Amino acid sequence: MYFYQPIIKKQTMKNLCLTFIASIFLVLNGSSQEKNVEIKLPYSEADFETVIDGNSTHLFMLKNKNGMVVTLTNYGAKIVSVYAPDRSGNFADVVLGFKTIAEYQKYSASHGAVVGPFANRIANAKFTIDGVEYQIPANNGKHSLHSGPSSWYRKVWESQKNKNSVVFSLKSPDGEFGFPGNKTAKVTYTLTDANELKIEYEVTTDKACHINLTNHSYFNLRGEGNGDILNHQVVINASKSTPVDMFMIPTGEITDIRGTELDFTTSHSIGERIDDASNPQLKFAIGYDFNYVIDKKESELALAANAYEPESGRFMEVFTTEPGVQFYTGNHLRGAETGKSGVPYSKRTGFCLETQHFPDSPNQPKFPSTLVKPGEVFQSTTIYKFSVK
């Protein structure tokens, strides 16, 4: 909006009127820098409106001044789509997912979801707090993965949209999925004009409980349904990882990985070393599926990783307050799920960078604690920032 200077007194009345009209136009329609980008979604709001366990599901859209669009649903507090530009200004959806709530129920409900109360694996599907053993659902052999086969990613969250943010909230009663305490979770998604998708997590409980939240989005910076992710160049700000046994359960060690096939402290393509059978860790995981210990101070919001796709020029940076990030390369995608573009999601067509505390922390005393006690608040922030190179 114009702030009139003394020199404007020399303008004619006609010019003043035109200037006033122009300023009103800018106020009503936003900055002149705002891009008018038309993105046609392959689904509608109606595709995400149903009732699950008596609760209504919905679709929400966030859009910034650069034309970037993010869609979300309160079923599992999921990211459905992220439309980001390439170096030519063409937008594509860079997140794997589905076109309807029915498909999220039928296929993997964890796509794009908030995973909790405890993300990643817990050995033998149990842990002990103050001498009391808690048994949770086993869904990964005898172990638990992402809190079992039906956890927070299959729940309908309460939701509220406020400008360019959506707040999802959930109450999880004592004993649900085997976890102690009446828990209240809140997750806030915000799309900024710096092309950042910011995720803020918050959980409280009235009994001591292990809490570890993440977002389980699969990314493909070429665009979902547009081939594999093997040419993506990845950097992970971590010189150490938590090695696993043949069942993908942490051994309890924290080891230096510099100079090994797991080292991404300098840029490597995902496909460069992924099938190196001489590395037992890669053999166990059938690719990358490891927790990296981020080189940063505790609770500091810092760079965890970045990924660059050379054909499109899309560049994604991941910042987090969490101590770890799970790098997973879609090794178990089998083409059984058909995505938003109508293309089946086959092996290595998406990768995850799941910010987190370490897997099996409840049973690993050397790992940073995930125990949240009454009166304490679990808080965590992760940012996915998109740009081009």
C-alpha cells in the first residue's frame, strides 16, 4: 500500500484517484509479487469427506505467495500433497499418497501421517516404566513398528485452520495401543512464504509414557509417480548412526560411519551404494533404513539433511530439534499401491527423512530419553524447506 510523500501533491486529481484505486487493489489481492499459479488437484474435497468411528474427515489446503500448495487431511494428520516448483517454475506434487480417504484406509495409512505415540521400532513390543511392563501391539515380527498396526495414523484428529496453518489435536486415553496415560497431542502445520512447511509437535500425559513423534511422508522430488529416487543427491548432517541387527532392532551402540557406505556427510546419490551387499547393514535393510545421529546440540533447530534432484533442480532441506533422522529409501514398496498420478508405487519410488528420537529408546539406556512425565511437555519442531538449484 502507498504511503503518500509530499511530492504527490504535484499529481493531478485523476492521478491521485488512480493511485488510490491501485493501492486498494494491492490490499485486497496481496503483494504484486504474489504468483497466480493454477494447480489442478487430482482429487476434490469430497474425496476426503467421510465418517470414521463417528468422526468426520476433511481436506485442508495451504497456499503461499509463491504458488506453493500443501494439502492435508485430519485422518492421521496427514500430508496429502506438496506442490513445489522446479527450476523452470513448473509445479509438481513431490509427496507420495492417495486420492481418497478410502485408499488411505485400504493401503498404507502411514503415508504422510503423524506417527505416534512412538515412531519407529520397539524391541519385543514392550517396555518398562517404574517397574511396570507395558505390552504394545507387535506388527513387525515380534517387534512393534510405529506403535502397531493401528495407532495415531489411523485416528481422526480434531482440526482447525487459521490463515496459513492447520492445527490437528487428538486425545488418546490411558491404555490405548498399550501406552500408559491420558495423552493430549497437538500438531501444527504452517506453510510460510519462504517455501517452508513447518511442523510443530506437542504432547502431554498424566502418566509417564514414552513419546516419539514423526511425519512419515515419502518424497520424490521428480514428482510422485515419476520414476525412482535413485538419482537424488543426499546429504545427511550425521557422522554417527545407531546400527541394527538382522531384525532392524538397534544394538544399543552409536557408531562412527564416516568413510562407510552409510556416510552422507558429503553428497552421494541414493543409488550409488544402495545395493552394496558387502555392507551388512545395507543387506539387513535391503537399502537404506537407518537412524542417523544428527551432528548438533541438544534441542537445537539445525540442519538434519538435504536432497537435490538434478533433473528438476528441486532442493529440499530438513531442519529439526530432534536428535535423529531416519533415512528410508522405500525398499518395501512393492507396486501394490496406486498413487495419486495413477502409477503404482514400486520399490524405491520414494524416500523418507523422518525426524525423531532413536528407535527402541525405551529399551536402550544409552540413547536420549523419550520418557515424558506428568507436568512435562513433549515439544518438537521440523521444517521441510523447498527451493531450486
